[in-house]
Amino acid sequence: MTKIIEVDRPRRTVTKDENFVRVTPAAKGLKFLAWAGVVVVLALLTWARLPAMARKTVWAEDGGVFLRDVLSHGQLRSIALPYDGYLHVLPRTLASVAHVLAPLQGYALAMSLMSCFVVSLVSVAVFHLSRSVSASVPVRCMIAVIPVLLPIGPEEVLGNAANLHWFLLWLMPWLLLYKPKSPVARGTMFVVAFVSAASEIITGMFLPLALWTMFRRRSFAAPAGLLLGIGVQLLTTFNNPRFAGAPLKYFPDGWSVFMGFGLLPIGSIWHPDSRTMSSNIVSFGAWSLLVPALLVLGLLVYTVVTGRPELKIAAIGTFIAAWICWIASVMLSGNIMFNYANFTEADWTKGGIFGYMRYAAAPAMFLLLLLPLAVAAALERRRLSRPSSALVAWFFLAFLMVSYFPATTFRQDGPDWSAGVNSARAACQSDQALSSSPVLVAPAGWKFAQVQIPCQELRGR
């Protein structure tokens, strides 16, 4: 006969004969609250990296496209609208939620805070999903903090919905590698994978991993979400081409692409301030990138040589993913700022065109992953003890915390969204015949650098 033993603290029911532990609802509730607290803490850590003015500034598509379309088409219909050739489901959803829940003058703060919470959720999700690669808690903690403490993060990509797609790109391989066990987990991973793919078309580079997961591991939830999301994206791109027949302003040469990978994804990790990087390039040339480049290659080679097959594949895949992210971003942007092979000294120095950009974010995250993978390989080879792995994790955290506060950001000079809304409201109230009034967004000079707010909206809210 099976004997049931009730344990008071923690409240668990243990079936001794089956060696089975069942957690009670009370314990599950406490665990959920603990993880919810972790999400809040990480979100606040992300939020604190942004200067006060950056939080109060609406960045690019958050206002000039997403809010504009909410005002023109409504909260639900705007979510499915294409922009620049593909869908942006999650950022548009956040814009609709912010428009509903926050007063109009609080839109910038709402978008910034919600975006920080999304990054925090990605970090916590990756901590759990990375169990498929390593069981080590220090290794998984190192992986989890990468999005929150990414050195280049505050410059442009943190605190706005327009750049959340880089973090969804980082999340996708973890969704594909993890094999969910319960129907709820499978359903959740399908939805998250679909939303991620329907917000970032470059997630399609993980289709080979999705097919491998389906046929070798018999896991279908996340791969199905990715396939459906990419299918919808391709249909959108076919009907709404990104360039619509217009020629690219600039098509980068191979040497510029290669130089850019060292300068931005690798360089931004080592020198978070682009002014330091440009100064070093002028003074010392490519030698200033030798140490970080050797570290990246050393970590890659170590894991490939010593790791088990899964870690070898993960390390190689990580390095390839960084390169694909970089090449795809550079090719699709058509930005003359990537023409590094033909830069003059004036282009590098203060007032020149060199600077870090959002395109380095995802490649940098994948490159940072090489250290946790190397630690996982060392642990499994018993070349590193568990206490030592925890010490490495603390050093990794300290290294990232050095660049916690950014030297500069693209939004530190505003414009202040709330002040702009108040000015627009005053204009509408003083002129009853006025139909709309503009509110400025960053960056200045961008093609949609202002949002025309209907006066009816301004007077009513």
C-alpha cells in the first residue's frame, strides 16, 4: 500500500514508494510571486539605465508610425499593419495598450516602462529555457543577464518598443531548443514564437534549427509558431515590399561588412562609448580591436574543442547567428554609415559619421553568449568547479556593470513628449478650427519626426 507523508515546510505531498514530489498550490503560488518579483527587479534595473529625458522621449516608430497608426486606424486594426515591408506585432500591441491605459502625455513613459518589462521577461524566460543547454545555475544566470546589461543597450535599443525585435531575435533559439512538457507550456511557447517571428522577420534564420527540433527532438510547439510567423511575414513582404522598386542608397562592400562586425558587435562590448572606439581607431588602427577579437575567437575555439557535441554546435551556431544578424541588418539598411572601408579621419573623429547603432545589439548578445558556453564546457570537463563557475559569473556581471550607465544616448536631448503634448493641446484649445497639431519625436530629422495628433484626441484626453 502506498504511504502518503505530509511535510509541513515546505508544504509538499510526497509519495514515498514512487519517489515523487508534488508541490502544493500554496508552494506554486509562492514560487510564482518570487519570479514575478525577479521580473520587476530586472525591469527596474533596465529602466534605471536610461537617462530621465530618454524615458520621457518617444523614439522613432513608437510615435511616428505605431501611435500614428493607432490614431488613424484604431487599437486593434493597427496591430496587423505592415511597415517597411514586414509586421511589428508586439511593438504595435504595446502602442495600442499604452494608448488605452495611459494618458496621452504619459505615452512616452508607458512605452518605455513596458518595453523594459518585455526585456525583463525575455531574461527570465531565457534563464528557464537555457536549461536545455546547461543545468548550471551560474551559467544560466550569465545568459539571463545579457539582455538587461548589454553594454550598447541604453544607447538606442532599451526603453522603446521599436527595438524590441532585437531581443525577440535573441529569444527565438532558446524557444526552439527547449522541449515543453505540459499543454500549457506548449501553447505558451507557440504563441511567444509566433509573436516573435511576426515582429522580426530575421528570426527566419533559425528555420534550420526549427526543422531539426521537429524531426530530431519531436518538439513542435515553438517551431510551428516560428513557421507560421515567418509565413505571415513573407506574405506581408510580398504584398508590401520593403524597397518597392526603389534602389538601395548604399550597398556595402565585403570589407566594410567585415570591419563593421569588429567595430560594432565586438567593439561595443569592449568600448561601450563609441567616442573611445573612434579615437582608438584613429590612433592605433585595427590593433585596438585585437584583444577583444582574440577573446571572442578563444572562447569559440575552447568550447568547440572541449565541449560535448551539443555545446560545440551551440558555440558554432552562436557565432554564425551573430554574423547573419549583422550581415542581414547591414544589407537591409542601405545606410552609408556602414561604409567603413572608405572612412576618412574626419569620419572617425568628433563630428564625423561613426557611431554605435542598434544593428550591433543582437550580434553582441550572441557573442557574449560564448563565455557562458565556455564555462559550461569547462564545468562538464571538470576543469572548473561549481564555486569557481559562480566566481566567473560574478566577474562577468562586474564586467557588464562597468557600462551600466551609458556615456551617451540618442534620446538624452529629448524632445520631451509630455511638454510637446501640452503645447499641442494648448494650440488646439486656442484655435477651435484647428484639426490637428504636431508633437515631435526623436530622432530629429527622421522622416516621421512628428506625430499629427487630432485636436479631438487632445481636447478629449
